[in-house]
Amino acid sequence: MQALLQSVLSAEVKVEERLVSRIDQGLLVYLGIEKADSHQEAARLAERTLRYRMFVDEAGKMGLDVQQIQGEILVVSQFTLAANTQKGHRPSFSEVAPVELASELYHYYLDELDRSSVPIKSGEFRSNMQISSINNGPITFLLRI
């Protein structure tokens, strides 16, 4: 399981021109789920997402997490993150979680994030989404569990 975290000034998700979710300052998270992933990994990744220090503090260092800046989180399911790109010129999706497992773990990850005081928004699972964001920094990290 992996999460691509982007520090954003704002982000939004649309499906067929309809606004689904929007956040102001915080994290845009692209979540990739593999078939070997579990609830335990989803819970650990959610905890790391909430506590990952990637926002600049008064000393000019990345010392603050999304909770400390009173930010928001927008989570988008991104099955292509789980693709194997090691060989050739075409990705392999053999390790991507089946739809049922991916949906279950995606929603479990959202539920784990929702236990915090951070406002949590999401895209639409299995939809063709249009995502717009204003990346801040740019600051982007890939967390893997």
C-alpha cells in the first residue's frame, strides 16, 4: 500500500463536470492498494499520513504535520500507483488489488483518517475523475507500507 502525499494550497475532484470534493490548504493523497495489503497496513498508513511532517514551521524546516496546520485531506484512489513499471514500456497491473479488496481498504483508510480532527474528503472510487490542485512547494512524498 502506498500513498503519494502532496502539500496543496487547494485541490478539487470532479466527475463528469460535477464537483465531488474540494479542500483548501492540506494534503492531496493518491492511494494505491495492492492485493497483498491488509487492514493493518491501511491503519498504519493512515496514521503516518496524519503525522507526516511535511509543512514548513517557523524555523523554515518541515516540522509540522497536517493536523498542526489545521489543514484538510483529500484522498483519491489511484490504482496506477500499484503498477509494476520495472520492465518494458507498458505497466503491469498484476499486483493491483481486486476491486472488492481495494474498495474495502480504501474506505477503511478513510475511516481511520476520519478518527482525527482533520476534515477528510474523497474522490469517487472507480470513477473517471478530473483532479485539479495547486501544489505548494512543490512538496510531494511517496509513503509505502
